[in-house]
Amino acid sequence: MMSEKSRKIPQIVILGLEGSGKSTVLNRLLFGTIAEGQPSQSTCFVNVKYGTTILSVIEASEETARESPYFQDILGEIDGVVFVINSQSLRHIEASFEYVFTLFDKIPQKTSILFLANKIDKPGAVPFPDLLQDPAFQIIMDDINRSVSIYPISAKTGETFYTAFDWIISRMTGRTPLREDVTPKRVIILQEGGVPAFDYIFDASGEEHDSTLLGGLISALNIMATTIFESESVMDVVKLGAMKMIIRKVSGWSIVLFVGRDDSESKAQSLAEEILQAFIEERDRDPTKEMPKQVKYEILRKIPEIAIALDQEPIKDD
Ligand SMILES: Nc1nc2c(ncn2[C@@H]2O[C@H](COP(=O)(O)OP(=O)(O)OP(=O)(O)O)[C@@H](O)[C@H]2O)c(=O)[nH]1
Ligand SMILES: [Mg+2]
């Protein structure tokens, strides 16, 4: 087992011009959703749970970043910097990069830097490929000694949000990103005896024959469940058609995660375990709680790599 004590909490600072979307980003990190009409605050410190990782996040206003000597010290010690760029117009982008350059030299070389080209949902927002051509950004990317990346996102709709954060968090924590190798398609959690307690389909627009095939397979599984899941030697990977089923069993619960046929098995297995853990935590908190789609969605959202898959299919907050 890894020692928990020796691990320090990674620190991230969120920087950007006034109105670029820092608080909206922070809200989404904290609550998985956003609140309209946040008052501006000069500095905000908060701890955030991102999947299994705890992060300490600081939102720093322009004023704090420029003028606070205390903040200059923090910047020198930070593990990750997130620059929020307002990409709603060329003028906003230019101003954003100007701001980046006033702070860039104060950020240590070892610190990972994530640029969020925010507000891509706005009509008339600058297309991402154009932003990449910006000479200021080219200069930043040419600094090969730094670990830098940029993603087009919308803090408002959540589009590509977790993909971006997954990048910087895996850089900071050394955790391997799972996003590239696993495409979750469906997850089913079964109680002892094979009774389904949780079922979530990620890609409702999936091919027709897939869902028919799965439907039949699930009922077959249910019938066989007692036999399969009560034995100790669980067959834990089954390939079928374009998919693969990863089966894990933890303290009386069994999880079946459907992923792409060529997806990484070990990564899918660790994902399946994380989902099952999040589910069991929720169950332990309130065993009687109903699990409509919204609750399942919230459970799944706790796992960043799964949240990425959910980014593609946002559901309404109400
Ligand atoms: N359309 C759109 N609006 C956004 C997005 N992100 C933030 N906004 C809006 O932009 C405005 C400013 O967002 P904030 O998150 O308060 O910006 P901030 O960087 O924290 O601003 P200060 O704290 O004043 O420096 C708010 O009205 C947000 O709703 C986005 O991705 N798309
Ligand atoms: Mg703010």
C-alpha cells in the first residue's frame, strides 16, 4: 500500500482576466455544475475533490496576482497553473495572452500550465485552430522546458472541461490519464444473486444491434449470475462484437463495464473499481435512496475519466 501521509495535496491556481470565467470554472470543479451571478471575489481558496484526488485550488483576481506579495510567494510553490483565456473575440484573446506574459516568468519551470480557451459556446467565439495560430501562444508552446497544454472548453456547458483537467491533474499527481484508452459504453452493477442495482448507458445513440445484443446478454447474465458471480474464479474479461465486458467483484457487488473492444483492459478494470467504489459509498450513505438517472449521473461524475465521457452527453440540471 502507498503511504497516504507522504503525499502532499497538489495546489492549483486559477488565473485570468476579469470576467474570463475563473469562478465559473471553480464552481464546476466544486459542484459539477455552475451558479449564475457569482459576485467577484479577489481571492478564493478551496479544497476540491477531483475523483480520488484532493486538490487545493486558488482563484486569484488580476489585482491579487499583480499586487499581492503573498501571492507571489504562492506562485513560486504551486504545482499547477490554469490560465482561463476568454476566447469570445480576438481582442479578448490578445488581452488574455498579454496578461499571461506579465505572470509567465514568475511561474517555476516544473509547474504544469493548462490553458483553457473558454466560452467556445458563444456564437462568434474565435475558432480554436485560429487561436492556436496566435503568435503569443506560439511563443509559449516553443518553451520546450515547460509542460503546457491548451483545450477549447466551455465552463458554462461543461464541454471538454474534464478532459482538460484530467490532463493537468495527471501531470501533477503522476496518475496515468485513462481518457485516451477507455470508452465506457454501459455500466451495470449487480447485487449478490445477480439483481441489477444500477444501469447506465453512456452512448444512447449507439448502434441499434448493439443495444439489442446487450439486452439479450444482460438477461442471460442475470440468469447465469448466481453461478458466475458466486464462484471465486470470475471470468473477468469477455469480448463480444465491437465491445468488451470487464467484470469485477467487490464485497458482494459485481460490476460489468462495457468498453470498446480494443480498449486497455487494466485501465478499464481500475475504472470499473472506481465506479463500484463511488456506488458503494453512495449506498452506504443512504441504502434506501432511489437511484434515478440524475443520481446515477452524479455518482459517475465523481470519476473524472467517466465525467469526460459524460461531457459528450450533458443532461439538464433540473
Ligand atoms: N457563454 C459563456 N459564458 C461564460 C463561460 N464561462 C463564464 N461565463 C460567464 O462570464 C461571466 C464571468 O464569469 P466569472 O466566472 O465570474 O469570471 P471570473 O474570471 O471569475 O471574473 P472575476 O472574478 O470578476 O475576475 C459570467 O457571466 C459567466 O456566466 C462560458 O464558458 N460560456
Ligand atoms: Mg471570479
